[in-house]
Amino acid sequence: MKDRPVALALLLLAGVTATQAAPATAQSGTPDGGVAKSEPTPFLRVVSDEGRSVALEIAARNFRTQDGGPEIALVGVAHIGEGAYYRALQKLLAECDVVLYESVKPAGTGGPLPGRDDSDADRIDRTRHALAFLAGIAAVHREEHGRYPDDVEALRIGAAKRDARLGNFVDGAMLDAWGRGVRYEVEWYSDGTGDCRFVSWGADGRRGGEGAAADLTSTEGAAAEPLTAGDGDGIQGQLAAALGLRFQLTALDYDQPDWHCSDMSIDQVQREMARRGASFEIMESTLAGSSIPAQIAKFLLGLVRVADAFTNGAMSDTLKVLLIEMLGDESMINASLAQFDEAFAEVIINERNQVVVDDLKRLLATDRDIERIGILYGAGHMRDLSGRLVEQLGYEPGDARWLSAIEVDLTTSPVTERDVRRTRMMVRRMMGQMKAARPSD
């Protein structure tokens, strides 16, 4: 469908896909088939200052319970924004005792999804992905240091130095799908070189066995390409640079002891979509920069850079205004989601949001000293997450702090107030076209 590239780009920037949005109504599905009936709470808005500026603002909204439980801050985020925006986010999140953040994990590092991936076939598949991920991390360590790490702690430390998220992912991968520790075996040779492998003893936890009880090792498949630090080379990073903005993964400091990734892994997303007859390919290839929408985006980024040289920044400011108007209208995000089948939204939004709530339940049950918990997720997730906090945990929405994510100063920009109005009308026409269109396979 011709509108899908535009829809996917909008969802990427709104934090809906893989680094996600909820229905505009107050109703959102719950795991037991019920419906959340809480009133919707806004997390996105456009603020205009009488022709002087136009800005996209995103809310960080507090949730509280009557029984005096920990305060929860739902902190919506866009994946590109002003540097000052991310500095304000970092300061706000520093007030939290624990932060649960969004980041689709490498294959095999997601841990169990209760009731969703607990068959023997799923566990074997997830464990194999985990072993391949660990082998990939070990291979990078050898390239950097000339030898494999002496132990898992050395592996973890080396990985975390490349990307703060990687340390946690290594910890997750070191537990197989049956909840038992993965064995790290390294053999050193007389010439100082060595070899290593990662081993799971399967369902029975004993060496040997057949079927689900058979041993699994990292030598059974090629090492997976390990996650690398967010260097801004992806589409979102390139667009941020072209517009003079920052990319979330490089702007925020994730290397915090109380920050924990709370998300599905890529293989879990793929499995859940496959079970519903949907495909993750379009999103995965776009993020990798290999799809047709991605190639179009790269071409447009080149035009931005060239045009700005001749228009004193008018092209980049115009695109900023377009982003502000599109991202600030939640109905536009919903119209974008409607370009895909229901299974897409069910997994990308509902399933991933439930992972956050499940992690939150475990945290609330095990740590009584926590006073404030931050949940850092794409702003498009927040309507659905709000409903889950209300329906499943008894929380109620409270006050909000609005932060300016993207702003255009119309007093210094070549873009005028008239241009803003025209852009707003164009966005409304686009939304109408999306609503009228039907998804096609």
C-alpha cells in the first residue's frame, strides 16, 4: 500500500516500532480479554505561541495508588529531538529509583513470556538464539583483545563498554529457556590462542539426552551479529543529524545501574507475529536500512542537506514543522497504525506493553524500598500503558510535566506562521487519506 512507507516512518519516530502507539480511545485490550475503561490521558500535543514558535511537547505523567505504593512516572519519548529535551529527560529520570526502558532485545535475550513462548520448540529456539548471541559477543571480544574472555564477567564488562545495554543482554542470555545457567567453556592452546563455546544442557539440566533434553551449543550455528552501540547510522539517527536534532540512543546515558531494559526480543516479536499470520519483515528491513522505504528516506535526507544550503535552513525547519504536526496529533498515529493488520499492532503495542507491566509487577512484589519508578517508552505506547496501570495495578493518573521535544523558532526561521497553517492542513488531508485507505497484503 502506498501509504505504508509514510505510516511506518511516522511510527518509527513516534516510538511505536522497535526502538509503538495505542488506540486513541480509552479502550485497550488486557491479557485476560477484558477492556480498560479508564479515561484517556494525553501524552502528545502541539503548542503554538502566536506566530513566534511551534513545538511538539511530550508528557511525563505521574501515576499513584491510594494504598501508598511507589509512584510511577510514564515518561513518553520521541526517538529524535532537541539536545535540551534529552538533557531534561535525563534529569527527570535521575529522580527515579528504577527505570524500565524500551529497546527490542537481540534474539535469545528476552527471557520467558508467560503463556506465550513456553513450548519445547520455543524454548529450544530461544536458547539457540541466546547461544548464538553470546558467541557473537565473544567473537567481538576476541577481535578487540586478541583472545576470548577468561570468564563471563569479563565478557559482560567488555560488552557493556561498547553499549551500556549489552551488559544486561549478556546476563539475560546466560540463562537458557529453562531458567538454568549457560555454561561458558574456553580452551587455551600452547600458542596463546584458544576456542570457546556456550552450552545449555537442555530441558533436563543434565549432560547428554535427546529431544528437548539434548545439549545445545553455540557451535551448532553461526554466531549472530552482536548488537553494537547506537552510532546514529540508522534512519532515525541520519534524520536527526540532517535536522540538527539528536538521536535518543546517543543522547541519553543508559549506563545507569538502576536502568533495566523491559521489552521483547526480536525473535519473540517474530514468533508472536508469525502465530498471528503477520510478518515483521517490513519493520526489520526498514530499521536495517535495506527496504524500499529506507532507501527513499535516505534519498530525502540527501535532499534536505542540499536544499538547506540554498534556503538558509528552510527545508529542515519545514520538515521539523511537519514532524511536530504529525507526531503531535495522536489520531495521525492511529491512522498510521491502521495501515497494517491488527496482528501488527497487537504485538508491537499490546504484547510489548504487557512485558513492561509484568516486569513492573515483579518489581513491586520483590522490592519494598522503591519510592519512584520511571517507565521510558515511545510516546505512542502511553495511552495503552496508562490503561494497563489502571486496570491491572490499580494506579490512577495524576499530574504531568510537559517537555518540548522539537521546536521551531518562527522569529528566526525562514518558515512563517502561514507555512505552519498550510502544513497543518496537509497533515489533516494525509490523515483523511489514511483513514479512507484499507490495508492490503
